[in-house]
Amino acid sequence: MRNWAATLFPGSYKGVPFYVEYDSASGGKRLAVHEHAGGYQSTVEELGKATEAFDVTAYTIGDFSDVQALALKAVLNAPGPGLLTMPIDPPMLATAERYWRTRSKRELGYVGFGITFVPHPTALGKALNLGNVNAAVAAGVGLAAAGMSSFFG
């Protein structure tokens, strides 16, 4: 039997890690439904493929979850697409369309995010560009600085 926990990828976007609680994908076709006056039959016209989207419930947790959440927020707001890694799907180039963050006083140390990603239909080899590397390095430096300040603060 497959050991699912051992085969899942860690979640990340532009190099910033997160955990995944849920994810869902949407897609389909764009349709124009023509309803004719006085008629009882409609005409359905296919207009091509609808844009796919991934809705992800992501979270950071632990002693540095607040700092990790700030790093995730920074890359979600950064311009341009980035490499999105999800637990089961292969890595893909995607753009974060929107997000919302949740916190609760009953779950301190847990910062949740609802994120909508739109994948790009490009080759994975084009995914790693200088902007993605800069965003990942900046996020990592921010995490390291926050961690060091807690030791010397």
C-alpha cells in the first residue's frame, strides 16, 4: 500500500514554504447559451477552454509562523508568476490571483491563507527566472533575520 505521507511534496510558492490543508481545482469550457424568444430550445455555443484555477487553503504554524506568513504575503503580492509546488501535483508556473489571511486567538501560532492560483501553460524550464530567485532569497533573508533577532532581542 502507498505511503501517502512519504510521497507528498511540501507546498511552496516562489520558494516560500507552507502547509496545505485543502486544495481544489476548477476548469471547464466557456459557453454561450442562446435562449431564443418564444422558443423552447436553446443553442449552446462552445467558446473554448475556461481558465483553470487552484483554490488552496494554506497555513504556517509554529514559533515563527507570523514571520513565515509575512514572507508568504510578500511573495503573493510580488509581481509576476512563480513556481508553485503542491503536495500531489507536479510543480507549475502560476500567478497568485487573490488571497485572504485568517488568524484566531484560539489557534495562536497558526496563520491560515485562502489563495487562488492561476496556472500558466508554459514549460517548467521557464519557471525559474531572476525575479523568482530574488523573491525566494529576499523571503529567506527575512526569515533568517527574524530568527536571529529572537535570539538577540
